[in-house]
Amino acid sequence: MAAVARDMGIRRKNGLRRQGTTALRLVAVAALYYAGARIGLLQELVRGQVTLWPPTGIALACLLTLGPMAWPGIALGAVAVNAPIGPSPPAVLAIVAGNTLAPVCSYLLLRRVGFRPAVDRLRDALVLVFLGALAGMLISATVGTAALLLSGARAG
């Protein structure tokens, strides 16, 4: 009986340790996303419009490294960046959804075609550019633009 109780205690400790590690990873992903976004916001050409958004690359790299479990950290980072500067709560939620879905879809597209993160083949480089950077990120650009137009923050 004592051995069973001890095993349960060890499992509980390991479970807590695993949860703590996961939480730290998600906070790290959010912090990286936020830092990249702050740098990106410094590059805005027109007030409130950024043509190059570094957090999408950071988010995709985190997904390729940590797997799909990184998406909550991406969403958390997107909320931290967009909440203070967004035009309205519904628009911010839409932008956060787009900013989270875009790298997740890029990740899924890359996995679907057998992308290797080592990028040791020309095929991997092309797939990364066309599926990872362009195709998947159209989601974020489309959702973000639509949210800004519908909220009245940008004129059509």
C-alpha cells in the first residue's frame, strides 16, 4: 500500500513538473511574440499599418519547434500586443484569431507536405516561403484587414 501511495506521489510530482514546464514554454512563446511585435510596430510606414510582421515568423518557428501545443502562447502574445492598440474588443478578438490561425495553418500545411525544419533541400526552402510565409499568412492579413474595415478603424 505504501508503494502505491509513493508511486502516486511521484506521478503527481511529475505531472505538476510537466504542467509547469508547459506553462513556462507558453509564457516564453508569448514573450517572444510580444517582443517581435513591438519591433514590428516600430517599422510602421503609415500610422497603425505594419507591412512586415515579425511575430508571424516567430510563431511559426515556435510551432515547428514545440509543435501545436504552442498555439495558446501565440494567442496570449497576440492579445498582449493588440489589446492596447486595437480599435474595439470585437476587432481585437478577430485580429488575435487571425494572428493565431495563420501560423497554425502554415504549420499544418508545412507538415502536410513533408517539410523538414533543417531546410536542407531546395524543396524545403520553397515550401517554407510559399506555404509557410505566403499562403498561411494570407489568413492573418485578410482577417486583420476585414476586422479593421468592419470596426471603422480604416476607411475602405
